[in-house]
Amino acid sequence: MGSDPNAMQISYTKIEKYQRCPFEYKCYTDKKIYKLYHKDTPPLVFGQLIHGVLNSFYKHLSRGRRNLEGLRELFKTKFLTHKEKHFEIFKNQATINQYVEKAKEQFKNFLASPYAKKEPYLATEENQRVKIDHPPFGDNATHLKNASPKGGGLELLAKVDRIDLERKGLHIIDYKTGRLWEPDIDPLQLNFYGLVVSEKFSGLPVVRKTYFYLSEGREIEVDVKAEDNEKTLSLTREIAAQIEADKKFSPRENDKCRFCDFKPICPLQK
């Protein structure tokens, strides 16, 4: 399914950034600003590499090669494919070695999990897309009823790591490569993915939603409730309408400010 040029595209990441700081959202979605100020960091690139490896684990490895050696070979290949870029980001061989060992531990935890033994219904790094109709606002956003994203509705994008088919329906899994910090767990991410998956595979209900933390080998389940999709869609429409109506994109101080790529141009820093 191709993108609809008349629709406003929205993802969990865009919702999260706008809720946290409208100025960050504006910079993140402006291609020129993003290119100038975005910085790839070792943890970010490491996460991208691990996600790519686990995706390729099913797409490019035969069953006989789905082991630790196969995973490490995939990691090495993906690292060396952009060798110069990766050496620039990781700075030195000692740092690279640290992340190689970290990858090894995460691969061991993955292989010890039930996921390594099952074939996913869908393993993808591509966005799942669904188009939803008007109005682009939630039930509680009556003051924004004149906001209409591009006149073409909303296109929801979700880069779901993995979808498994279980006896009663679909199980959405999101791999996490950072350390588990339970106060930071946001059910909205999986609820947004659940909305998109439910719309795309309408004959198959979403019955489980799981964050799988590879560093600890731990699963964190998000409760599945009958009202999840309705509430998530309402929130998505409301945020989309707020974005369309926003003329200032004012910065909002928050606990992630110190990590923000756009701190050098943030009005709060002047």
C-alpha cells in the first residue's frame, strides 16, 4: 500500500514527541532541520542494528542457521555494510567491542526466549499503513472541529517489530534494546500498534501486546482491553488536530531536554 499524499501521516513517535514538546516535533518533522541537527549515537545505532538482525533472522537465515553464530554473522555483516559511518559513531575499537559483547548477550536472551522457536506471522522493519476517515479529532476535542488534516484524513504508520499468530488472534511484540526501567514503559506505543494492526488485519483480533527487553530477557505485557482501539484512535485524532491547528510549536521543558538533538536551537536555551 502506497502513501496517500492527501492524508496527514502520523505515528506513535510523532504523537510522543508532540505531547512531550511541540518544538521538538516541529524540528523532527522538518527534513532540513532534522538533517542539520540530528545525531546518531551509539545506543541508537546499536538498537537499529539489533532490530535489523532480528528481522533478518527470519527473512534470510535457514532454520539450520538460526543460532548464536548466525545472529552474530548477521550483526557483523550489517555493521560492516556501513563500516565508515559506524566507526565514526562508535569512535574506537574498545567501544565497538563493548557493543559486540552487549549484542552477544541480547542474542543469547533472544534465543532462550519462546520467540526464537516460533515463526512469526509477520517480521518486518517496514511501516504498516492504514488510512482512517474523518473527522480528524477526538470526542473530547470539540474546540478543534475546524481542523482538518489536508482534507484527506489520517494515515497511521506503525513500524511493528513482530506479529505472531496465536490460537485466538494476533500477538504484537516490540523489541527493546535498552535497559528496562518500568516507570518509562508507555502502553500507548503498543496500543497504537494494536490499532493499526487491528485495522489492517480486521479478521484477526489483537489478543496480546508485549515489550520484550533483550538486555534482561524479560517480557512486559500491556493489558488488552476492549476499549483500547477506540481510545487510541480518539487520542490520535485529537493530537493530529492539535498539530494542524498549532501555529507556534512552542517548546515545553521536560525530563528529556538534555538528550534533545535540537537543544542548540531551542528558544528555552537562549
